[in-house]
Amino acid sequence: MHQRAIELPFDGAATLALRQPRRFGVFACCIIAGVVFGAAGSMVGQQKASRSALAQMPVYSAPAAAPVSPFEQIEVTIRRNDTMDAIFRRLELSLSDLAALRSVPEIRKSLDRLRPGDVIKLSHLNGELASMVRRVSVTETLSVTRQAEGFDHSIIENPLETRQAAIAGGIASSLFRSVSEAGGSEQLAVDLAEVFRYDIDFVNEVQPGDRFAAVYEQAWQDGEFVQDGGILAAEFVNEGRTYRAVRYVMPDGTTEFYTPDGRSLRKAFLRFPVAFGRVSSGFNMARRHPILNRVRAHKGIDFAAPIGTPVKAAADGRVQLRGVQGGYGNVVILAHSGGVTTLYGHLSRFANGLRNGDRVKQGQLIGYIGMTGLSTGPHLHYEYRVNGVHRDPSRIKHTPAEPIPARLKADFLEKTRPLLARLDGVTSPAGSVSGAR
Ligand SMILES: [Zn+2]
């Protein structure tokens, strides 16, 4: 999601509690409680003091308010280019303790990958480490405690809870801003565009007056919102035309989107091979070439997008060419069924491992937008040919993929009914005022 590099001077727990409130809920207190017990058990003479300190310790985020504890509690926010060594030196912690931690492979693995903004909680007594807690993923926390014979570690699970949410709104400017204003995340906007990508061009065709609605999953943890999950049902009204989609989990566990009556939203070809490119030059049999400055047909579509934007295979097929060819620069040509070939030119580079003769699936990454060959700026040049004859990719009517299999139809209708009912709830005039979380 939003993994921003945050660089702040270390100033203890108070700032942190404000900045990342959801990361340290009730579970953190439990961990620390366990940690203090563990540490105290191994430190002769400190046991009593620690246990009474624990009883009085209000919350971990206010360590200064636990005057009886002999341990100093520290929350370290990782800075850019930080290393554990630098952190231990900065805090004047025992370097031999760090060496001892590093000698345990599982701990070492977690300490080698420090991301700016991450938090490590430590407790120590006169520089001697007593405990360390670090979140290693959304659902896992590493807890290390000193024992008599060395450091003990365990992974604590923080399970996610899935909830259902619904959102609706109108397009004012961009899809991203409109979804965000209705209370949804950037990822939700991307997912929405993904669901309808075969029917709607979200960069060039979406305009003020269009409307969207979605029923989707959210991940929660310890009563706190973590992130938006996948879309379950969605509606998009584009230029007065309503598109609806509902998710269905196939028997093999994969998910597919269908219309409410079971037709596939997928088509054999993607409308466009880039998710968020702007059409900068259309198909034109008599265009003046910007570099050659003479009339030369533009037998494809250009999509302007930043260098490095992923380019995807428009359909299942085979790599006919991956290489350099004249004005196309770095180019990929894919061969599909029915004598169709697609061409992707001016790429900055190819997808890792892509080779001539490889099979590719629709939507698979094949390269990145660039400006190699004859190109005035970063863009993808995309061609679509049938038996060698160029066609305008934006005018081709592609056939839909298979509808829901007959044997699954009853189950499909039953399982999607409540999702569509919820969608109706947010798109009906009464419920369409704004989003809900
Ligand atoms: Zn072009």
C-alpha cells in the first residue's frame, strides 16, 4: 500500500503513537508484558521489581510513565540507510548482544531487511538488551527476549479479519480523486479500473458525470482498519451506460468477474496493453511523422506514459520477436490465434526472462514503456494485425470469454445475490449520496 519512506529524527514513542496508531494496538501491550516477564526471569535480583512494574505499567506507548521499571523502553524508527549496527551504536547498546542476535538465523534474517519508517521496540538495562520486538509483516511480529543462555525468539501471529464495505460516488475529476473523496483507497481505484478494463478506457473515456459503486473487502486487525481488499461487486456508469460486475470464486480457487447474469467480463484481447496510458496518437493512415516530417501512415496507437510503466500482453500468445528492430527500437511481437499479431514498440526494456518462443498469458508483463527507436518522447507504440494487415486497435470488437459454466450457474446466482443486493443499496437514489465504510 502506501510504503512511504519516512525520515524522522528519533524522538521516542510519543511521536510514533501519533503517526502510526493502528500498528500498536492491544497486542503490543501483550507482547511487551510477555517480554518483561521473560527478561525478568533471567535476571536475578530484578524479578520482583519487574513484576511489580508490569502491574503498574499503563500502556507501552507511555514508557516514561512507568517509573518503577528498571528497563528503559525504546521505540526506534528506522531511518534511511540505517543498520542495526548504527542503531545499537547510537543508543549505546551492547554490540556483543547484537552479535548474539545475529548468530540466530531467523533473527538475523529479520534484521537484515530494514525499511525506513519501520519500528523496532527495545528494552535494555544499562545498554544490555533485554528484549526486542519487530513487526516483520502485516500478520507477524518477531519477539526476542533474553534468557539465561542467550536470546530466545518467537513469531507472534496477528491475524487479519475480513469485513465487507461499500462505496459509491460520482466522477468529478479523476477516478483516483473521486474514489479517494468517497473514502476509498488508491488500490480500490486501480481495482475498479481493472474490473472494467475490457469495456472502459479509464484514462481517455471517463469523465465528469460518470458514477461508480463497489462492494469490497477490507482487512482489519485488533479493531483497526488496515487496508482495502478485493472488489466483490462493482458498477460503473460511463457516458450513461451502466456496467456491472460481480466476483465469483471458481471451484479451483481462482476468481473471475461476470455480469450479474453470468456473462464474462473478460475478452480475448485487452482493450489497451497499458493500464494508465493516455492515447497520444491514434490510428491514422495519413499522418505526418513527427521525426521524419513526411506523410507516413500511423498504423497503430501511441500511449503516452512515464518510462518504466508496465506493458502487458493484450492476449494469450507466443513471443514471435523480442529484440531491436529499426524505428521500433526495443520491440515485442506476439502471435495469437486467428492469425492475429500484436506489436509493442519503443520499450525501455523487456520483462525479465522473456524470450523468443515463450508462451505468454493475457495481462502478463512483457516490457516497460520507453523511447527507444524513432520516438520523440516516452510512449508505447501498439499495433494490431490480422494476417499481416494493420487494423485500428481501438475499433476492434473483441469477443467475450466463456460465460459462467452451466453447472455452476445456480451456485453463481445464489452466491452473488447478496453482493448485488448490497450494491443496489449504495447505487439506489437513497443510498448513493456518498461512500460508507
Ligand atoms: Zn506510434
